[in-house]
Amino acid sequence: MKINGSRLMETIETSAVIGATENGGLHRLTLSKEDEEMRATFTRWLETAELQVTVDDFGNMYGRREGTNPELSPVVIGSHLDTQPYGGKYDGIVGVLAALEVIRTLNDEGVKTERPIVIINFTNEEGARFAPPLLGSGGAIGEFSKTNVYDTKDTEGTRFETALVDSGYQGEEDDRLTDAHAFLELHIEQGPVLEEKQKSIGVVQGIQGLAWFQVHVKGEADHAGTTPMSGRKDALVAASAMVTALSRYGNSIEELVLTVGTLQVHPSAPNIVPSDVTFTIDMRHPDDYMRKGVPMAIHKILSDTSKNYNVDFTMETNYQAETIHFPEKIQNVLAEETDALGYGKELFYSGASHDAKHMSRITDSGMIFVPSVNGKSHHEEEYTSAADIEKGANVLLRATKRLADEEGDA
Amino acid sequence: MKINGSRLMETIETSAVIGATENGGLHRLTLSKEDEEMRATFTRWLETAELQVTVDDFGNMYGRREGTNPELSPVVIGSHLDTQPYGGKYDGIVGVLAALEVIRTLNDEGVKTERPIVIINFTNEEGARFAPPLLGSGGAIGEFSKTNVYDTKDTEGTRFETALVDSGYQGEEDDRLTDAHAFLELHIEQGPVLEEKQKSIGVVQGIQGLAWFQVHVKGEADHAGTTPMSGRKDALVAASAMVTALSRYGNSIEELVLTVGTLQVHPSAPNIVPSDVTFTIDMRHPDDYMRKGVPMAIHKILSDTSKNYNVDFTMETNYQAETIHFPEKIQNVLAEETDALGYGKELFYSGASHDAKHMSRITDSGMIFVPSVNGKSHHEEEYTSAADIEKGANVLLRATKRLADEEGDA
């Protein structure tokens, strides 16, 4: 039994029209007009596939295919249909639409499974409109409180709850998914590993931990024309030395990634020596032990640099997450089904975060990656070949069926 | 004959209440409510000193004291009463109120001068509300067209003309000052030279030239978690290396100052490797020949760095101004009157720009500096001692009287 690759690609291309950008990407922010249109189309697809459609109080959409033993907990598969601003047409989307294709294939083949299968479209995975990311999955499993999620505002000040109600996708708290036998998420890799190794399937071992730091460099504002170079306490020159030193350090440790993604200068006038600079550091390493030591090394780099440049600094931890290790049982199922199909595979940790991270709190979870050309994602140039998507969907089909036929307690 | 130091300081302290900040500074943006109140107070002071008050079409305010030979062109003295946001209470203000004190002293002593004396408050010297700076003096002498000045908008979108009309200080184009025998401006130094040299009077030789460049660094956006350090084209790491290299270069050349005062990062998310960074370079050196060579050196630094970091860049010149050299005649008058008073003096170029720069286009101009404690300005901590202000005002008094008694064509 194999999925219908051309039907899957046709479905993906239909999705790619809703919020299409000039450059072949997608701009489909959470609960936007485009997201509403996608949700309506997705609902029709779910109903045509004879699934029971429900929506929970975070707008997460579920399509349930009953099992021969409805008392058993379901196997859950899916991802998200929202995108980054001017993002690509694969990220998240492939995972939801491949899940739909799995159901269609089982329907075509008249295959029943013991357990129910539920496919999911999570709300606001990207966090691009409403921060933080993974809002829908985090709300469903209780990582975020309902009040906090509802009070989250977009940059124009619109509350999440308002946008949700206006979209028509505010469902019931009782419809949250709280019980599952397993969760599988197919996703594009968003990195270069599979392409470099020339493999089509990534069996994801877990999601690497990360920490976000906020650094504030405090110098002194001075007139750019009247203050000699030697007398300055230039916060931006000091911060720049920190950024380059952090980059060198990141390069020196295998598997460590350090990113300064935001940096603000104050007072920000061409003719005033900057007094204050604030920047973020995103730090990731799959090894929890390593990752715990890195902040001390970062602090040492910042401290040495601030002394050299005669400025002060503070460093705060804004967020941290341990590495999530997916159960070996799920990894083994995915690896065995990949081998059975004769596809090349690679086992590694995800550098990016995914809804599977939250789902792993309530059930055995795992992920299948398919290659991203040039490692690109969150970008209009994001591309994964139809051949690789089809392979990923076949692994998802076989693994889903296998897990859905597992016995167990209700 | 000497000015009344305590009366001058009382006048300055009265000004310091209008737009006072909690921390002892002033927030009195051009044509704001506070500026209007200051202008009304200043008008009363001008009238009490029996001056003929006029306002030109840029809101520049003039107070004329007639000479014994009214046909002769006037000696003009003054500066500006507007401030930076949360600026100090001396910048500009001392120059206007010392000019008023000069008139009051001449009145007290019953001293007549051959030539008229005109004191000026220029509109929007700071450029803090309406960019560019020196708008009033530049408009008056024809550096900026009336249309351009009137169409200038503040950050809230209010046009200069609207703010001017609303303030009640839109005067006549015929009242612009177009003819003068000389212009003198007393100003705080805003830098450390006088304090370091322990001198009270700076005889300003000119205003050093400057150039503003805009640099754009183009890298590639990537996911912070999934893109290894080695594969990145991180625009911020490259820009940071540029900023530190520029700082080193600025430190290596005497009298050169290089400032990166603004820097913007795109797309500016903690977990996205920056694709684009834009920053400004403010470059000043008193020597025009030196200053012409520096941009090539800057370009070389940017080019080498961009190659090292595998990014592209562009560098554009946004603005440049030659060094203004004040006439030796005026420098000599100021130096001789300073010596006659027994004050210590230092001759040097101004690193900051001033209304005297525009006035030098239409008449012999010069400036007197008084010390800024710790070189601070554009800051609530800006401070100049009463003793130094009094000395500066005495030099202004003697030089003004001397120039106003010079003979010449009408």
C-alpha cells in the first residue's frame, strides 16, 4: 500500500495558492483572511474524507477516522497550516496534507485500523503573528494557560481571542485532544543534514534544547563630532565585539549554534555615540550537559569584552528548554518502516522546535523529516522535491497504520 | 564694562523652568508648547530691553538695537532656544541669553554703538523635531528652500508650516536677516577640550567637515536552530566585524572620529540568522584633504570584512560638508578680547555643527566656546559653570562692541 503522490502534490499546490506571494512563497499568518480560507478548504477536505471534524478552544482542527475499536486511544498525525511572513509553501503544510493523504489512502484501500486515527492542524505554530510559537499545541496540552493564550496580542494590538472568534474557529475546550496512543509529525527538515548525506528520510531523535538570553550593554551617549575616539564608552562598538566573539566561540564547538538575531541601538541617531545596545542570543546544542556549560562561557566572553571597551552589561535568561528525546520505540517504528520501503535514512536531532515537542508531553511522539533544498526555510525559496515528499508520506502511512493496529488499554 | 553675571544666570534659570525634566534637563522641542512659552517669555525680555522685535517666515526671532549710524549693517549675535529631547539647559540657550545680557549691559551703561546690534533666536537648530538640523538659519540664508522647510514633517506627520502657523510665530519673508557686518555665537563646547586644557574660553577656528555614509550588508536569512555556524551568511556578524574594524581605524588616525550611531537588523527575530543590516557612519576630520581620503579607507575595510564573512555590501554617501574656516579677523578679535580680560583660551575647530556655519555664508562669523563638564551635551547632565558662562558673555560683550564700532560701507 502506497500513498497517491500526485494527489498529495495537487493538494499541496492547492494550498500554495491561498496566500501565495509573488516570489512563489506563502504569506498565511495565523487567523488571517488567508488562514480562514485555508481552514475552510481543509474542512471540506476532511469532510470529503469522511472524517469527524471538531475544533477546540484554541482553534486547533481535528479530523477523526474511527477505529474498529473506538475505545482505544487514537494515533494522532499532523502539523500546521500557518506560515511565516513571506515564508514557504512546505513548512508545516506538508505534515498536515500528508496526514490527509494517509487517510485518503486508507479509505481508498478500504483498510480499517484497530485504533482511531486523528489528523490535526495546530493553530499558530509559527508564532509569527502571535508570539510565542507553538501556541495551539501548547494551549491544548496545558503548557500555556487559556487566559495567557487568549490575551496574546499581535503587533496591531488584536487579541488572540478576538481574532479567533472573528475567524469563526473558536471551538470547545472539551474538544481538546488530551489522550493519544502516539503522535507522528512529518515535516521538512529546514536544515542541510539530509541533503548533505543524500538521504530522503530523517528519523528525528528529539528536539534539541535551547536557551534565549537578553544582553544589555550600557555605555555613554556622546556627541559624535566632539568626543574623541579614545574617550568614548560606545555601547555599539562593545556589542559588535561581543557579537563577533560569540560567533567565533559558536564556530569552535561542534554542534553548538549561537545566533544574535535582534539588536537594538539607543538613542539611534547618526551623530550620537550609542549609549545602550540590547541584543538576543539564541543558543542550541543537543547535549543538555554541554548546553548547561555554555552560558558561563558566554558570560565570560561578554564580561571580558565589556572590560576591554569600558562598558557595563547585563545578561538575562529569557527562556530555556531541555532537549526533548523522542522514545526509541517510535524511532524504531519509523526507522524500520523506512528500511522496509528501501529509502535511505539518517537519525538526528531537530534544531528547530515543532508541535511534536508539546505532544511529547502527553504521548509517545516522533517526527519524520524530508530534505529542504539548500537547507532553506522560513523563506519563499523553501523547496522540497515531490519525490521526497511522497517518500515521507509513505513512511508516515506505514508507521501510522502499524501504531494504529497496536493493541493496548483503552 | 562687564556683564551682570547673576542677572544672566537668573535669566538662564528662568529659561530652565520652561520644559524642565525631572532630572534637571530640558525637553523643549521646536514649536512645541514649551517652545511657544519660551518664545513668549523671550519676546517680553526683548521688548523690555527696548529692542525692535521681528520674526521671519521660518520663525527666527530678531531683536534689533539701533546704532548711531542705522545705515550700517548690523553686528548679529545669538544662537537657539530649542533643545534635544531630554537635553540640557545650556546648549544654544546660553548663546541667546548671553546676547540678551550684552544688550542689557550696553543699555545699563548707556553705551551707543555705531552699528545696530541684532540678537537672534534661530528656529529648530537641533533638528530633533524637524530634520535636518539648522533649519531656521539654513532657511534664512537660502541653504534650504522655503518649500522644503515648510514640507518637513515631524515623526507624527505634522508639517513644519502647520506647527509654525499654530505657534503664532510665522513672520514675514521680508524680515529675514540677509545683511550683516559680522555674526558671533557663544555656545557650550559639548566636548572635552577646554576642560582638559583647563581653559575657560574656546576661540573656534571653524566647524569641521563631515560626511555621513549609509552601509547595507546583505547576507542570508536562515533558521537559527538548523543552520550550522559554518554554513551561514550572517549579516549581523559581518556588520559587527565592520563596526569594530571602523572603530580601530578611527582610533588609529589623529583627530579622526568615526561613529556608527544607528544600526538596524532584518528580519529581527531571535531565532532567525539576520539577512540584512543597515548602519550609518558619521565621519569627521578638520582637514578636508584627510577627510577626502578616509572614505576610500572605509570602503576597503568594509570590502575586506565582507569577503571574510561571505556577505555583500553597499556604501552610499548620504551627506557631506566641507570644513568651515572662520575668518582670522574674527578669531583675532575674540582672542584679543579674551586676552584683554585675562582669561585662558584655546583655539580649535568645532566638532559639532552650529548656526554659525550657515551664517558664515553671508557674513564674517565666529564662535566662542565655554567648557562643558565631562564634555557632556544633548543630555540632562549637561553643565557649564556660572563663572565660565560669565567669562564667555564678557568676551561676547567686548567683541560685539568692538565690531559694532567698526566703520565701513552701509
